[in-house]
Amino acid sequence: MTLRKNCEGTTRRDCLQFGIGGLFGGSLVNTLRVRGESAGVSAGPKPTAERVILIWMDGGPTHFETFDPKPDAPSEFRGEFGYAKTSIPGVLYSEHMVRLAAGLDDCAMIRSIRHSHGNHGAGNHYMMTGAPTRIPVGCGAFVSFHPSMGSVIAKERGKDNGLPPYFTTPRMSRSGGPNFLGAKYAPFVVPDNPNAEKFKVRDVALPRDLAVNRFDRRTDLRAKIDKLVRLNSEVAGDPVAAFDEYQEQGYSLVTSPDAQQAFDISKESSSMRERYGRNEFGQRCLLARRLVEAGVPFITIYDGGWDSHRNLFGALGKRLPDWDNSVATLIQDLKERGLLDTTLVMAMGEFGRTPRISTLSGTSAPGRDHWANAMSVLMAGGGTPGGTVVGSTDRKGYAALDRVLSPENLISTVYHKMGIDPGQILYTPEGRPVHLVSDPTPISELI
């Protein structure tokens, strides 16, 4: 498996991932143990979506070479790529986004979100949570001052169906966690490569040498042992009794038909797998669709490597055609299955890239640097009006010019579509009140 790096020079493989480890030896059971009791559903707007697939373009995708080209700008701003005409007259995408350009009738494009957090740590946090960081943070920081969208939606819309309500693959974004909501709303991480010949999600399948009847006998034996007399079985918060409950949930997930079905990507036809693209990103998009069918309310596809300080045109010239195909296929496949109306698909990163092309010292391969004053966000499904383009940037792509929006507006739109009140007050374990979103105004054109 390849994990793409950003300008920090690290893949952050050592970040805390609540997910998959040895069979009941630690991480799976611990993940289930801290999930606790299912949360109640709070009152909110009438939902138009039931699930979210977030394609997180980590590193900060260039808006120029994706969804907001500037063909009339000088060459040092315009870059090397041409443009593709979309299905909406007068709206252009970059030349490698041909399928998404043709499918704009099913999507919305937001071109005018901006903020002032031009480093990875702060920008990631703002776009993942809708809350700016409280203090200055470094570019490489793992920042968590506020619950992420995925964790909030897991809490508000999770169901007790044997599957965790929040998945991320192949790793967790640095600000994709639950903060004060608690670790039970952390994402369940699926690091395995679904494009591998024998893809299996560790801990969601029995070892080959352990038959189901032997597995059941072991479960029964443990239950009998745990019923042995303890010093005081009525003690509140008995850790052994609590562990028993979550151990049982772990067994349920391993033997769950829904989990087995969702992860068994081999059930897909060869033609469908080819349609998504036989690469890691394409097969992760296909796996996300299968998790949507299983009823998981929030799935993040972590897609790293968008921090294009150098070799922007060479790298994206190879990457974008496959990326465009996989995302367009995901949207079309959901539509064909009758799932797009209730599934919100989003593609975005922490910021855009600088208008003027730069050449870093020591390399002749040009790139673009961090730029939070303008960015593009793709949205489809979940009641989003197709063919909608919200806002614009100036001729050189410097700044959001028309219908200027904030990350708060974007996150409030997602919550509104999921039937969650973005203006509600949350409370930390210490009783401190916290606004879910400080400005709970959604983007009206997308509702």
C-alpha cells in the first residue's frame, strides 16, 4: 500500500488509529468497547441525506488544475493544462476532469470558500470541523479542538446494526477524530488495500484455521468463565463486566453478515471493478459504495498527495485522469442504484494553491504553494441541486470574489442535509457549552 506524503515529509503512520489489529487482541475490541451505548438522535432540520462519503484530498488540491481553471490568465498563473467544457454553458473544468465536467448536471461546484489558515494542521482542522483553531499551530500538527463531521454524524445518525457508524480508509485524517465526544465516535480505520488480490479486512473475518463452531465454543467458554463468582459483582463500573459487553460486540461484528457482505469486494463483477479503476483509490471508492449500501452513515476516503509544491503538472497529468474516472463512476453508480438522492458525496482538501506558479530551490519542476484564500469543493447527491455553481474567483484565481463563504457555511450545509441542527449547543464532559458550528448558516443554493 502506498501512502502519499505532504510537505511535512512524513506519512503520519504513527497517528492513533482506532481500528484494526490482532483478532480480539486489542484494537478492534477496544474500539467497540469505547463506542458505548448508542446515541439518541437529536431534533434538527428535515434530512435530505442519510449517508456521507467524504473524499479528503489531503495536502490541499489545486483549484486551477481541477475545477477552476483560468484560461485567460497570463501563463505564470494559467499553467500548462488546458480546459474541458462542462455540461453547463460557460463553466469550465481543467482538461483532465472530462467525466466530472460532463456530469456537472448531477453535481454542484463551490468555488468561493475561503479562510485564513494556510498551513496543513490548521486548515485541515477548520475544513474537517467547521471550527478554526484556538491557537496558532504548526503545519505538521495533529490538531483536535472540536469534533469532526464524521464523529458528529456518527453520534447523531449511527445505528446499532453491527457496523461502526464511521469508517475511514486507509488512515484517519489528522483532525478527523471525535475530540470531547469520546473515542466511541472515532473512525474505524480500514488500512488494507482493496485492490489487492486477496483483500480482507483484518478482524472482520475468522482466521482460516478457526471454524465457526470452534469460534462459538470459545465464546461460550469465555462466557462461562466470566460468570464465576467475583469479589463483588454489584460494584458499579465493574471493568470485567464492561469488557464482556464489548467483547460480545466484537464477536458480533466478526460474524455479522452485513459486515462480511460490505467488505467482500470480490462479489463485485470484474466489469464493475474495472469501471471504478483497478487502483487503490478506485477500489476504495467502490468499497465506500458498499459501506453505503450496508447503512454506514459516514465514510472518509483519505486521498493523500495533493501538496503540489513541485512537479505539479507532471504528477497531476498522470493522476487526474484516473481520479476523475473513479469519482465520476462513484457518483454515477450511486445514481444508477437509486442511492445518490440519499448519499452526499464531497471532494475537498484543506485549502487551494497559489495563483502564481513557483519553483522551489533545487528543482526545475514547478508547483504551487499553500493558498487558503480560494478553493473548490465538489458536492453531489443528498438533495444537492445538480448543475449548480456557487461563487467565483477573480481572473487570476487569487481570491473568492462572489458569494464568499466560510468553512462554517459548508459544514452547516452537511449537517442540515443530514437532519442535524448546526446551531445546537454541545457540552463537554466537564459541562462546558460549545457551539456545534459558530455560524450555523447553510449554503442556501445547495439546500
